[in-house]
Amino acid sequence: MPPFIRPAKRGGPPRSVNAREILNAFFYVLSTGCQWNVIPTDLRPRRTVWDYLDLWDWDGTIERIHKTLHIKSRERAGREAIPTTAIIDAQSAMAR
């Protein structure tokens, strides 16, 4: 399986940010629901984290990670990797 987070561009300076630190900041915001401007100081600066989130959203990294984790969690639960049926409850569907 290819790496989800692409290596730094060739010919440029080496990446100075550890991708795991960026992911830790993402997970912190997602798990606590805190605002971006109150990310703890022991994590990367919020501007750095936000820039990586923007870049990884643009190049599809976030979508690739999400899709893989979704499939793996379904398989671990003993389900098909991709759902084959959808159920829509008439009470939850809005009438237009």
C-alpha cells in the first residue's frame, strides 16, 4: 500500500514538520471539539496545522485516509467493506 502522506517535494528543503504531530493536532480538535485558536501549545501551531489540513484536503490525502479507515473498521466489525443497502426512514426524510 502506498503511503497516505506524500513525501516532501524533490529538490526542496526537507520537511521540517513531523506528519504525526499534525495528525495528533487533527485528532485532538476532532475528539475534543475545541476551536482551532485554542489548540494546546504542546501541539504544532494552529496555522501550521491548518495549512496542512488545507493542503491534504486539496490533494485528496484526507479522503484517502478516511476511505481506508472506513473500510477497515467495517471489515473488523465483520461487515462488507462497502455497504450494499441503504434504508431511508420516511419520518427522517424531509418532504419538499
